[in-house]
Amino acid sequence: MDHTDLYINGAWVKTDTRFDVINPATEQVLASVASAEIADADAALDAAEAAMAEWAARTPRQRSEVLRKAWELMTARLDHFANLITLENGKAGTDAKGEATYAAEFFRWFAEEAVRADGMITHAPASGARIMVQHKPAGLAILITPWNYPAAMGTRKIAPALAAGCGVIIKPASETPLTMLALMPLLEEAGVPPGLVNVLPSKRTGALVDHMLHDPRVRVVSFTGSTGVGRTLLKGAADQVLKPAMELGGNAPLVVFEDADINVAIEGTMLAKMRNLGEACTAANRIYVHADIAEDFTARLTAAMSALKVGDGADPSVDVGPLVNASTRDKVSEFVADAVAKGAKVECGGVVPEGTGYFYPPTVLSNVPEHAECVQDEIFGPVAAIQTFTDQEDVIRRANDTEYGLVAYVFSGDFKRGLQVCERLDYGMVGLNRGLVSDPAAPFGGTKQSGLGREGGHEGMLEFMETQYISASW
Ligand code: NAP
């Protein structure tokens, strides 16, 4: 691996303490990566503060052109990034290429948004004074990302932060720091000045991040990861009243009505369930199928899941790579055992294969009871858990019966009915006859305990900006 050290102020910094990154397909050590300490965080904050002063003073068009160049460079090197993603995360080549493309698109989208930080001017109704509203860069931002999308969860934060004029420090997940480190030379080449973007892999995550959240120069904390860690960060952010952007866990319901086009529903379910082998906050976690079509749906889904080839994601013929680590694989296995003990039927998969690598086969469970743990909690693996329903009101109630509210999916051949159900779902995003909602041009985010704020769309850049209002007379 070319880049395994900390990236501070545009330079590679070695540390005494290092940690191993493992290839989940082979269980071999891929690289030994530098682990940041508090002094490194201080150096990164100093660098980001200095770089931001100059960057924020650039015109929106100048910032936009750097981001556009980053999109061009990344798009030209998709295979390089996809290979790296597969090596450290395990996901299959198609998933990895899809992620690299999605990741690059955030640079293009926010290159276009950088020049559209629109303000407004109007007359105050009573006094006649002018109300002038504008958006300014919020300040230094701490970005903390998970292992399931080592590139995209980073670029979804870096691109809007840079578009807004902010300097950033990224703490990538310890399982997958290599992709983010590999992105840094590309950003340099695109024209990002030294110090504006810093990357601090670390095994002292809690202490390191907490230290940065208490530095008075920091104004934003943007996190993607589990709801538990999100709560901890919100508490840490409270001391300095930081702007929080929290993309947290999900427990997505996917509802298939009896009038759905069954082929569309199967295709959508495969995408919603198996994109990123189920290791996604957007993964369909609870699949509710109308009883009239449940048998047909289950048979077709089982056939589609059984046809997927499992193996090392580096093999281009493989559809499903390994899970990221042993504990994630074991948790998936425990969810299946619990559901079966409570009455679920295994239609396919369900057995951990022998041998090296953290593999788990695509699995379909039918008759999954409501009290099974995989219905209550995120599976984060390739297991489709099917339940049935007969009544529309009942399925809406069950779909909403969770503390999460990230994404839901609805399949119906009746567009009016589909939209009416979408509006009744307490979710930040809904896929209607589609198994994929993620799009750089759309506001991604959840309600309830799935998070605060939105990434992408027009909203994404505002997470890194403060609104200023000037009351003026002339
Ligand atoms: P995680 O354990 O919450 O870790 C995410 C990041 O937080 C990692 O960089 C981790 O660093 C860091 N972290 C851990 N403890 C911390 C602490 N005390 N203070 C500050 N940072 C800390 O989540 P994960 O297991 O990597 O990712 C899976 C979760 O992310 C799922 O719940 C999934 O739904 C969610 N997710 C949400 C979205 C979304 O947009 N809503 C997208 C993707 C994933 P270390 O790796 O060093 O521990």
C-alpha cells in the first residue's frame, strides 16, 4: 500500500503506534496504518485553520473548479479506487465500482452547488429596512465515517464542506482507512491546498474525536455510523454547541402490495437488500409481502438470491464478497439462528461456510415473527427476512413501528395508492417501485433516531454553512 501514514497539512506523518488493516476475504494483513494521537489532532486543526482562511476567501467559482477537477480525476481512476475498496472492505467488484462512481459524483454535484449558495434580499414589512440573508462557511468540520462505504461516506462530506469554504479533519473507520488516504494525492492534484483536508486514522477514536470536538475552532461535526456512537457525539457536541450532521442507523421496511409488478418488486428487493451485500443503512431489513403473492414472491426471491456467486470480491465473476469482519459475520449468523428458533423457515443459505474469510451466503427467511431480533435490529448482512400482511393500515403501522426513520420502500402498481402510503411513512426517504434512493442530487437522511440533517442535494452544503442576516437601511 502506498499511503498508510497520517495525512496532515499536505504531508505524510509517521507515528510510533500503528494498527493492522485486514483483507476480509483472505484474513491476511493488508497494511499497517499509523494511529493518530492528540498531538496529531492539534497539528491537523492548526493546518486546517490556516488553510481555511485562504480557501474561504476564494470565489465560489474557484472552489467549484477544484471540486470539478477532483471528479474528473476520480472518474478516470475508478478501477484503482474500486480495487482498494474491495481489498479493505471485501465488497464485490460491481459494488465497489458502483461506490467509487457514487463517491466521485459528490465532487461533481458540489462543484455545481458551490456557485449556488443563494441568499435573498427583501423589505422588512413594518420598518421598511432591508433584510439581507447570506450563507457563510461555518468553520472547521470534523468528519467521522464508517467502514461500509470507505470512499462515498467521505466524499459525501468532504465535497460539500469544501464547496462551502470549510477546512476538514477526517477520522475514517479503522477497518477501512486506506481508501480515504489514497484519495489525498488526488485532491492535491485537483488543487486542494495543503492543510485544508487532513486524514487521521486512529485506534484512540473516542479520545481523539472528543478532543477535537472541544477545540474552539471546530464548528461542525458530521458523522455517519451507528446510532449509539451518534448519541455520544451529540453529547460531546453539546459543550460547544456544534452544528451536528448525523447519518445514523436504519431498519428499513420494504412493502410489496398485491398489485405490484412482481418483476419490478423482485428487482427492487434484490437491489435494496443486496447492494453492498446488505451492509448498508439503507438495506431492506423487514420485507412485508401481501399474503396473496407471498408464495410466488418468496420463490422468486429465493431463486434470485441462490443464483448469486459468493467469493473473494477481487474475482470479477463474484457477486457477493465477505462481510467486513468476523463479528459482523457472527452477528448475522446469530440473527438467523434467533429467527429460526422463533419459527422462521430458511428458504436458502443460512449456514456459515467453512474456510478462510468472513463469508455469509445470501439467505432468505420466510415466516419471520415480529419479535425476531432481525426485525427489531439492523441485520447489516445478506439476509432477506420476509413477513406477510393482508391489511394496508396494519402494514403501515408495522412499518412505522421502530425508533428509526431512514428509508422505506413501497411496491405497488397503483401509483396513487403508492404515493398515499409513502406519505404515511415516517421516513426521511422512500423508494416507490425502486430499490435505490441514494443520489448525490437528492437530500439523503433520516427522521427519528436515524439522524439529523441531510447530505447531498441542495441541503448538503448548508450543513457546512451558517446563515447570516443583515438588517440594513440606505
Ligand atoms: P460505528 O461503530 O458507529 O463507527 C463509525 C465511525 O465512528 C468509525 O469511524 C468509528 O471509528 C467511529 N467511532 C466509534 N466510536 C466512536 C466514538 N466514541 N467517538 C467518535 N467516533 C467513534 O459504525 P460502523 O459499525 O462503522 O457502521 C455501521 C453503522 O453505520 C450502521 O448502524 C449503519 O446503519 C450506519 N450507517 C449509516 C449511514 C447513513 O447515512 N445513515 C450510512 C452508512 C452507515 P473506529 O472504526 O475507529 O471505531
